[in-house]
Amino acid sequence: MNQRSSLTARYSAVQGSFWMGYCVTISFAAVYLQGLGYSNASLGLILAVGNLLGALLGPEVSARIDRSERLSAWGFVWPWLLIEAVFLLALIAVPVRGAVTSAAFALYVAFSVSLNSINLKLFVDCVHGGQGVDYGVARSMGSAAFVLASLVLGVLVKRLGVHLLPWAGLVMVALQGAAHLLLRRGYAPAAVRGGQSEHRGRTMLAFLRENPRFSVLLLGAALIFFGHNTCTNFLINVTRQVGGDESTLGALNGFMAAVEIPVMFFFGRIRGGRKSVTLLRLSLLFFAAKAAAIPLASSVPLLFGAFLLQAPSFALYTAVIVDYVAETVPFEDSAKAQSLAFSMTTLGAVLASLIAGKLYDILTVPQTLWIGGAVTVTGVLLALLGSKE
């Protein structure tokens, strides 16, 4: 029990530092790029390119780990963090709108978001190696760290300006490096190795072809997260629509993460003896409810109220999808399956960045949110069909 608690604490540090970095990378992306003079469509294109590259990088790296006897998740951590730091330094060196900033920010997003695929593989290896980690607790600490980062950044950006954000990103990279060093010290050799198994994992295309229902679930998830990211990637637009500003955005991001924490932290108790698929389907239904509640909000308090549904939708989904994949996919395919599940959130962000950015420029905020909501409902129906007992 003590070993499990210690390793959970170490993995919590990895999750916490990652989601603090994610807060800078994604939640304040629109604030940063708009502050440099980018339009919604332009910043949407940058986020789309970055997220698309991230969605390709994560599963590709995971598939290589599954198929290799030499590669491990650890071997990718430090190159990823170093590359993030390089692109952040480029943003600091060239703090104006232009080709350098556009390319550097897109690549920063790509390597930042795809690092979570490596983090998930570390979790799977740990559990498979016989070292228990409570993922729900660790992920809840990620949300708690996100709350802290969002609240602090909201205040600092309002006072000091958007050029603070690349420096904040460097701090988050350093924290992630420290967290991974801490986690590495707690791993036994059996859990440090990559995706070795008695059987090699299949290629990505072979895996998807042989798991058609899982593929339908992934498609549904991508559409759900299109609707989710239509709101969250452009949350500053939604916030201003109801009378808020940058500090409201920081508080709202913090509030969303805060309501996630109890669900994730107590997920083990919430699940109890229930099947993971039952809770997965419940979370999908709440995504549809949230997609309707947000465009109906006409004031800042009502918008905060709508985001209470973040708990039974996003928070529950985030905790249960890891268990669901682990229980329905063989270990030799675990890295790519977990990475694909996470990458659907990224693919949804890509679609939202490409399409919603343009929609915000030509339609009203509520109209854009309703379109996102319709796509979410479609995704919910597909994901329900793709889930299996």
C-alpha cells in the first residue's frame, strides 16, 4: 500500500506538471495569439496544425514502442521536453506576429500535447509491471495543478501582458522534467522497460482494421471533442460574449478544473463494482447535456453554472476511458490504444481550430456553439454504438 501511494504521488507530479503546461499551451493560446494580432481564423489554423501534428506524433511513437523490444517511453521524455523548450525560446526571441511565431507555436503545441501519450504509456507499463498507480487520483492532481496555473496566469497576463506566456511555458517544461526524474526513481526495472510482451503489437492500421467497434468509438470521441474544443479553444470569445474578460477566463478555466477534481480523485470509489462501459456511456450523455447548456448561458454566473456539467462529462470520461481501454485491448496494443483514445481529443481540437475559428469570424458566438453542440450529439450517438460490454 505504501509503495502504491508513493508511486501514485510521483505519477501525480507528472500529471500535475503536464496539465499546468497544457494550460499555457492550449487554454491561453487564443489569448496569446490574439494579443499578437492574429484573427480567430489565423490562430485556429495554427492550433489546428499543432494539434494535428500532435495527434500524429503521439500514436506513431506509441506504436513504435509497442512493436519494439528496445524502445521505451522513457527514451522519448527528454527529447520531447527539450524540443518544447527550443520552440518556447523562439517565441521569446521573436515576440511578434509572423512566420516564425506561427511555426514555433504550432510545433510547441504538437510536442506539448503528444507528451501525454508517453505519460499514459508510463502508467500502463507501471501497472503491467505490478506496481499499482491510482490513475484517478493522479489525474485529479493534474486538474488541481491546472486550476492553480489558470488562476495565476489569468491574473498575471492581465497585469503584465501576453508576452509572459512563453516564459511561463519554460517554467512548466522545467517542472515536467523534475517530475519525470522523481517518477523514474520510483520505478522498478520491470516497469521501466517499454512495451515488451510475449507478442509484438500490431501496426496502427492493422489494429484499427481488426477492432471496428473501437474505431467507431474513436470517431465518436473525435466529434464530441470537436464540440468540446469549439468552446474551450475559443473560451475567451465565449467569456466576452457574456460580459467577462481575461481574468474571468482564468477563473473559469480554474473552475472547470476544480469541478473535475472530486470525480477523478474518488473515481475508484465511484466506479466500485460497476463496469467501465456503464460509466463511459453515462459520461457521453452528459457531454450532450453540456453542449446544450453552454450556448443557453446568457451571463457569467450562468456560464459558470453550465460548466458544472464538466464533472460528469469530461472528468468522468477522462478517468474511465483509461480503464475501458485497458480492459478491452490487449497489453501488446496498449500504448497505441491509449494514445489513440487521447489523440481523439487532439483531433477534435484540430477540427475545431480549423472550422470553429472561421465560424467565430462569420457567425455569432451562440450560433457557433450550437453548431458545435449538434456535432457533439452526433459523436455521442456514434460513441455509444462503438462502446461494448
